[in-house]
Amino acid sequence: MDVPPPTTPDEAAACVAEAIALCEIPAPTGAEDARAREVARRLTALGLDARGDATGNVLARVGGDGPALAVAAHLDTVFAGLDEVRVWRDGQLLHGPGIGDNALGLAGVLHLARRLTGAGAGALRRPVLLAATVAEEGLGDLRGARAVVAAGGVEELIAVEGGDLADVIPGGPGSVRVRIACTAPGGHSWADRGAPSAAHALLRLLGEVLAEPGVEAVNVNGLASEGQVNAIAPRAEALLDLRDLDGARLDAARAALERRVAAVAGATGAGIALEVVGDRPGGRLPADHPLLADLLAVRAAAGLPDAEPSLQSTDANAALGAGLPALTVGLARVLGAHTLAEHADVSELATGLDVLAGLVARRAG
């Protein structure tokens, strides 16, 4: 494939229109079916054989058989319970929850599909697998992207996100999410003083973890306990998020957490149970890898300035965790992601689309 021509204003406008249409189809993690059907319909209209897999992904192959370059954008959003989404436009700003994360990414894959079908599959030296994936967000644990990788036949993966145009994203941290539940008999805060407290045991355990997490980042949320202020808590729980680029460090931190649980339970008399509710792989593309070199080259050709590597968890993590080369390409500039005030500046969307098309041309053309 030759170097693709620059994205025209009409093509960028079509991409924006598709992003708005897709964003207005609610797709929280685990309920992406309606949006998936619409993506499949649009791929089929381009003459592609768009199929769903057992996980719920939508897949379309361009260029025949053999090991493929996968280009993936996730279908889901973080907005569970949001039954209606409306996008409104103010000049070059698109306002709507999920417009950048990841309706624009999906529209970018559809734009690429039009480019590839327009150029003809014969222009490819290796096939391209277009994937709209489920369950990228939160406790979805990259289920869709992991299924794409596990199915085999993928040599490299490019994750497409609506935001992050300014960033070079060669990898992201892995994470382990744990629910900690503490139990105790309870009692009166004065009459039964000194009795085991689920809340006290939880706070002691979390304090030890926060003081020496053993990983690059740790976060606590979902804190809750039962009872009144003058009652010893019979139950308390929290969610713990451990993140690191090094999978071995994550494994070691998980093992250390289990040892701490045993020690704190023994010292306090409370019962403590751990449940792993999320486990995302991580990794980083080597600095001298040709995939990264090609990305830097097409960014420079598109007039984007140099940028320090930004490590973020995306669908690319699924491939990196499996030992495959992968990185993330951003298409625009997004603010307020994961909030109802999310908005995307699409004034440079054509540049982002050029970077995506140029990188695919270098890797598969």
C-alpha cells in the first residue's frame, strides 16, 4: 500500500457523524450488543464480512488469510445505568459522555475500513483484522481484546482511542483489583470494648498496604461498614487497586497481601476474605521496536510534536501481556473522560486519522 492520502474535510466530517451516532447508542460494559450490531451493520455496508465472536466482539478481516495486524477499538463505556445519551456540538467541540472514550475510536476504525476497502485488499502485504471489542473498561478486564489475541492469528495490535492525540502510548500498567471483606461478631462499643472489629481490621490492613504497597500505584475505594457509631462493626469491605508495569511485581504484591491478611486476621481476631475481581495484564513495547519507530515517523510526517511516552491501560495491554507487539493510537483531544461532562475537540481529528492510516500502511501495506 502506498502512503495514504491525507484525510479530507468530508472524510473527517463523516467520521464525526459516525462518532455521534455511535455515542448515542448506550453501551455500558456488559451491555454492548446494540452498539456492536450498528458497527457490524456499517462494516457490512462497506462490503466486509463482519461477524461476532462468542465474546461479543465484532470482527472484519481485510486482505485474506494469514497472520494479521489487528486494529481494535472498544465498544463499551463506563456509564452503567445511563439509558439515554445525547451529543451536542459547539463548533469543534463534541459534548457527550463516551464521545471520546470510545465512540471516536470506533468511528476511526470505520474510517480505516473505508480506506482499506477503497484501496483494495490486494494492496496489503498482510491482512488487517478490524475489531470492535467488548469489556475494555473497569472490571471488564479487557475480555474482548484478550479473546481476539487468544484466538490466534494476530501478529501485532494497534488499539484506537478517541482521545490522547498528543500522547505516544507504547504500553500500560497491569492491574490487580481485589475486594477485601472483613467480618467480626460485633457488639457494643463500650460494653464489648476490645472485641474484634471488622472496620478496625480493615483499616489496619489497608494502612499496611498503603505504607508499603510493593507496586508503582495503589488505590483504595468502595469503603463501607455496617452499624452505628456506638456499635462494633460486624462487617466492612473495600476495593483495592494495585498497578505496575512489571507483572512479577504485581504477583509479588498479591502474595504479600495474602500474607498480610493472615497476619492481621491473627492479630485482630477478625475474619478477612480476599476476592480478585479484576486482573489486567500490562507491558511496554521496547523503545527500539519497529512498530513504535513507525508510529513516531508517521506522527512527525503529520506535523505532531515529539512527546514523552505516556503509559496507559488500553486494549493494547491484552496483546502486550501475551508477548505480542502493541501500542495505542489516539485520534483527538478529549477532556473529562469517564465523566458526564466529557467532550472532544475534533479540530485535529484529520491529523489523528492520518496517523492511524499511515501507521497501518507502514505495518501492513
